[in-house]
Amino acid sequence: MKLITANLINELTHLTEDAIHICWITAFAMKSGVSLILPTLKKAHDRGCEIQLLVGDYLYITQPEALKILLENLPNAEIRMYRSYGKSFHPKAYLFRHQTSQHVIVGSSNLSQSALTSGVEWNLYTVNLETFEKSVEEFHRLFYSIHTIPINKETLKEYEISFSEANKITPLSTKWDDYESTKLMYGVEQSSPVVTEETDSYDIIVPRPAQKLALDALDETIEQGYDKALTVLATGLGKTYLAAFFAKRFNRILFIAHRDEILQQAKKAFKQIHPNKSHGYFNAKEKDIKSEFIFASIFTISQKYHLNKFQKDDFDLIVIDEFHHAVAKTYSRVIDYFTPKFLLGITATPDRLDNQDVYSICDGNVAIQIHFLDAIARKWLSPFHYYGIKDEIDYSQIKWLGNHYDEEELLKEQLQNRVVEKVFNEWIKYKQTKTLAFCSSVKQAKYLCNYFKNKNIKAEVLTGQNSHLERKNIREKFTNGEIEIIFTVDLFNEGVDIPTVDTLLFIRPTESISIFTQQIGRGLRIAEGKTHCVIIDFIGNYRNVDRKLRVFKPTLKPNEPLRIRTVENIPMTDCTLNFDLEAINLLEEMVKRNRTYRQQIIDAYFNLKLELGRRPTYLEMYLKSNVYELNLSREFGSYIGMLYEADELSDSEINVFNRFKDLLHEIEKTAMSKSYKMVVLKSMLERGKQSWYKAITAEKVAPFFQKYLSVKKRNSIDPVDPDIKKVISLIERMPMKKWANSSKGFVTFENKQFQFEIEVPSSMEETLFQWVNEICEYRLHRYFERKAKKLKNKN
């Protein structure tokens, strides 16, 4: 280790020359600083070095011009911005990986001219491998956290607007000269402490009923030719053991998760089912590449340097656990690299309203989904009695920071006497023996704990700040009845269970269906003497509060309003929903004020566009947006109709849309009892933008048609005859003739010639061709997805 007090630029330049992976974290990015370091970064970029840069927006000091220079000159670099919302953000760290060495520089230097040359700065430099690996893993946790966004043309436009507005009020960065201005500053946010809890062990020799159902469903999926699938099992049904049982079909397994404690629990489960296999970790501390079963941190294995340690076909089965947390970039990098025989995603809460990406990872193929209400109906989980109580807090007066409420303003309201007193009184009214209380912050948890203790209640706080010994001690006392209520912050969201918990107290604004479902699952374990779980939920006017309550009505369609009654029994279960009148009035008022379903779709489109940095395709909109059961043809006539209403079409595109709107609607809405129409269209599109719509015969279509439907996962749904003559006859008799008869003149089939009756000006060919392609790809995907689901349900 050495101390650098001057001319850091020399070290950065030297280390960049031979780097194969660069991770820089800085608080600010200024034009002059970027210009100073750009030639060095450009050389590394052009020779294929992997470059990841994270810059903060704190006080809007980062200049848009600096980001624009990086985007234009480093097109293959991955650049993200940390959104601080006024919270201090001052990290400075420079990480380099070489072929045979590694380097970490952490200190005070921004990438400004003075800081890199003559300024008074202290930076520590080490080549310690353990420090480097830990630093890179923590870098990626922050790099892909919910507080960051990708920098691309779309997000840069938005930042330019925010930057301009902020600097009208407090013109900081625009006043600095080139010599003073700061460049790129990246900061590693302190992640929540890793919490490893001891879980109750039990011997499993054969699969439980839920696991047996899931295994059967996975068998059917494989038989149908799929090589990817998602299984959704409610908390408590043993999804990790399901993966372990499923692994018996394969020889070498890669199990991926985002937290080390999940990897530890998975390794324990797999060793129990596969005691004769070798098991090892691939994370910041260990790099086992030889074991038959490897349990890997996504933040470690997704690094290009580490991926290259494996052959693409090293694993027969890849399992991704809890991948409702999956960040598309890290997971897609791993998925795109490996070529396993099967990819299995397992989760308890992949709700599309929270994160559609989890479905796209497995191409939308859900092998089985067992909702916690289904599990309760089957007596696999405990029933519950839910009590919705109106919160005393007015959330409309609390600042919203993009994806969460301002912590200080929220805490100030949460600690008001009237709020705390109502929480206590309602808890006394409905509680049973052992309560988990979910709070927004450690400060809130500690305050409430002290309040309850002053009321002679045996209470404790349990968060990531507690030591392992403290957590173990508190848990034992809780289990033994020496503690009546534990106040916690997210600690019990995943992987931590105390089956005897019989009361849940929600005193935080929970909008996410995934988090809400996870936390409900903490009280649904079956235990001796436990008849049901009580859920006490404080409902305020926080954003989309009605959305989380849809978890109790899983059959509700997305555009159906949520209707709440004072008392309601959930069919097929012993569960009840109870709402006080004030809560009902509040929910009804908020539902009326909520955006229309059409506006939700448009909002989701713009969010996805920002994430991708470009206009998403139709299929990407379906797979990656946060809209459940997307139906654009019903709402807008077509995907292009939605783009038109969202004012996303250029003038030339508007001309194409107006001219061919009815044709696009026809392709979007034509009935499909089979896939045949779209397969014919896909065959025609193979001819290119100038000829796709022109006359074609069934003889010309047949080879493509036969090959396309011969793929196993399609053939199991729409079988195709090996006799080419029969295929030709089928094409003429069904898709060509039927589409021509129903298309109102858009499509004709005469003298064995099938065509679209349109004329396309050369200036419009490219746009129309692209749009028809997107509609065709979407419709084929949706068709086979729906049919596969029906086939599974039928079996």
C-alpha cells in the first residue's frame, strides 16, 4: 500500500494502459476533467477494455456536456448516474483489473485538473486482491442499485433539463473555469450489512406436494421443447429445495443469487439432496471453478473477467434465485454468455406490476405459479385475518424523490404522538402472541420500540445493524415468548423465517407488491398451536396504495378498479379482509384520482425508453414494461397507435401511420386460432422491405413454414406434417384463404397468389417494414406463450 499526494493523473494513465476492466466511481463529471482523462480512456476503450463509470448528480454539479463527451467517445462503455436527491454523495475510487494484477485507489481526488496534478490530495493505493474483489463487488451493487440510471441519449435529455433548472437557481458548475472544474466522481454507497440467519433445518427425502407439482410442470416444459422457465412458489413452499430436486436431471449446476446468505442457504439445501456432489462458492471471497455445483454471486460472476474463466457450455443447468431483483444488465450478461441445457428462474414474487424483466429472462415461459392464496387453500400455509386501518399520516405533504419518500420528512410525520398512539392502540386491539413490525427506517423502529417498552410491552429492534450474536439472542427470546414484538427494517423480507410469528404490523408505506408479498409470507408458516396470522396494515394516501392490495385479488384484471368492502372472505380459504370505513373512503378517493390504464401504459413506455436509451420494440414493451397483461390492440388499435397517442412519432412516421393505420390494425387484430397466419407473414417478411407484401405462393412459403413449426416448443402446440405437399395444401386452405376472406380487402388470395393489396412509396418502405416485423414477432410470441400456458393448465 502507498500514499499518493500529488499527480494522481500519472497513476491513472499508467494503470489504464494495461487494464482489461475499469470501474470508476466519482461524485462529479465536468467537461474539463473529462477532456483531461478522455485520451487515456479512449485508448483503453478502443482496444476492448471493459469500462464502467458511475457519476453523481449531487447539487447538479455534473455537466451534461461532460456526459455527452463520454457517450460520444466511449460508445461501448457503461455509464450510469447516481441520483442523490440532495443527499451528500462524495466518493472517489478508481479500480483497475489487469491480466495478472489488480489495483485500487481510494481517496480525496476528483477528476479535476487541480486534483489530478497540483492540488493537496491524499489517496491510498493498494494491489491487495481481497480488497480489490470486495471493492469491485460493492461497486457493482451500487452501480446497478435502484438509485442509479443508465446514461444514454434519452436520460441525458432529461438530465439537461434538470441541470438547467437547478443552475438557474444556484448556478454552481456553470461558473467554474476549466482549471477548477471537477470531472467524474463515483461513490460506493454503503450497502446494507449482509445478514445471515440460521434457518430451521429439516430433512427432506422426497419433494413436498407443491414441489412435486412444480417438478411435474417443469418436466412438461422440457418435453415441450423449452430451455428456459420461471417457477413462482409462494414463500414457505421450498423453492430452493425445488431447484435442488430439479437438479437431479443435470450433471453440473450454476446457482446464482444476489446475496451471500441466499447462496449459503442454497448450498446447504443442495448438499442435503446431492451429498455426493462437490459444492463451492464463486463470490468476492472464493473463486471455485471446478466443483460440480457452484453457488455464485451475480455481482461477481457477471464481470467479464470472471465469466471468461468458464466455458460457455460448462453448466447443464443454471438456476437464478430471487430474480425479481435481477438487474437486466448483469443477468443478461451471464445468460447471454452461457449455453446451458436449461435456465430456471425461481422466485416467490415476480409481480409484473413491479418488474416485468423477470418474465423476459425466461422468455415469458412460466412453468408454474402458486400464489400464496392457492397455498393457503391447499392447507400448505396458514390462513390470515387482515385489518386495513387508516393511517394518520398525510403522505401528500411529504416530498416524493422519484422512487421513495424523503426520509427525514417521512420520519418526522411517523414520530408524531397521534400517529404512534394509534399504532399502539390498534396493535393492542388485534394482536396475538408474536408480532413482526415492519418499519421504514432504523430510527422509526427504535423510537417505536422505546414507546412500546414504556407501555410495559416486551419489545426489541432487529435490523442489519445488530451483530450476529444479538440477532440470535433476540430470535431465541422471541421464539420462547420472552419478547412480544420485534421492530425490523427489511431484515425479514427474504430467507429469514420464524414459523411461530402470528401477527404482522405494517407501519411503512409499502407500494411494491413484491415486498408486500414477501413480508406477508413471514407470517404464513404453519406452526403448532397457530390457527391463523393477523395482519395489521396502516393504509395511507401514499402513491399507488391500492396497487399493493391487489395481491389479495390475483384474478383482478389490470384495468378493473379495486373494490373494497368492510368485511370480505377470500374464496376457498379461511382468510378474511377487514377495512375500517375511513380506509375504504380513502381508497375509493385514491382510485378515482389514479391514472387511467391507458396513461399507465404510456408512462411505462417512457420509463422503458429511458432505461433502454431508445424506443423499445413491441415485444420489448410486452416483456420488459411494468404493465400486466399488456393489450395495446384493445387500448390503441396497435403498438404504433400507442406511439402516436404518446406523441412519439416523427412527422414522416405520422405520414406512414396515417396511410397504413388500417393495415397495421388488421395485422394486429386478425384472429389467430393457430399460429399459421403470422408464420406466413414472417416468411413473407424474409424477402425484405421492398417485397414482403407482394404476391407469394404456398410452395414458396412451405419450406420456411415447415422449418419454423418443426422447432419442438412450437411443434408441440402447432404440429406440422413432414410431407411438404400436405404443408402446401394446409397453407393454401387455412392461413391464406381464411385471412383473405376476413381481411376486408387488405389481403387477397387468387390463382394461388397470396398478397397484401397495398402500394408502398419507397420513402415509407423501411418504416412500414419495421413496424410489421415488430407486430409479427409480438403476436407469435404471445400466441405460443398463451397456448403453452393452456396446455400446462390442461395437463
